[in-house]
Amino acid sequence: MGNSIIGVHHVSYLVPNVDAIQTYFEKYFDMKPAGFKDLPDFGFKSVLYKVGDVQVEFNQPYLDENGEAVVQRDPAVMFARKLKEGGPQLFHVGWKVEGIEDIFEHLREEGMEFEMQAHYKAPVTKSLIGGYSVLNVHPKHIGPDFAKAVHGQFFQLAEGPHGWE
């Protein structure tokens, strides 16, 4: 199959306040956002930055006064839980690939199983943030020591244009 990962596509963070992130980047690094995504039906909003060829996204779930997701569906519920448990954090790294459908078929033939996320209809689907294709791969396939990896710290494969394109 060769080297199917060809770079970093995006880096995703969970934060309680994207406005604070935007102020921070503008004040200290003179960086303006490359884009914004507001997804009220999915219970979160994002601010996107272009760092070289990599999209860096900061995702904020809409929360009530108790820190619970206002919209009771994933990914908002998962985002709220992770923020409550661990505060602002790295969510995942999206590895840039070419031929994501072929990679999916290869991994499936090799015995990997893919869990369906509530908001996705197939293992390879379009990202809510950018419209690029994604495939979430749970790290349990690395070996038994990784079987208890926290959901969210998974490997994501991504192909296609970034959210600002």
C-alpha cells in the first residue's frame, strides 16, 4: 500500500471559549482566523486558523450554566464531557491522506473494525467543519495497551480541502 499518510491535514482542540482564542491569537501572534463555522444543530462552533498548509481548529460546544451540552447529541455531548473532565485540550490530529476510500477498504481487509459515530452515516464521511472526507480509526488496533484509549484521542485520516477553502 505504500506510505498512505502524507502529512498533517488538521489539528483539533476543544475549548470553552473560541472568542478568547481569537483574541489571544490576534493579540500575541497577529493572526486572523481563516474561517468560522457555527453548527447550532450539532451544538458547537469553531474558529479555524491556517498554519502553513495545516488547519488548526478550536471547537467550543454550546454549554448551559452547569457545563452540560445545550444540544443533546454528539459531538456536543462528547465535547462537553471532555471539557468538564479535562478542561481545554487537544482533541485529535487529522492525518492527510490521498485515496481515503481505498485506505478504508485496505484497513477493513486487514481486520480493522470501525465504530459509527452518531452523526455519521458511514465510516468515511464528510467533516462537519470543513466538508473534507474523514475516517476515524480507534487506537485499540495498535495493540492491547491502547484498548482503553479515551474516545477523542483517536487517529483521524482526512482528505480534501480545508474548512476555509
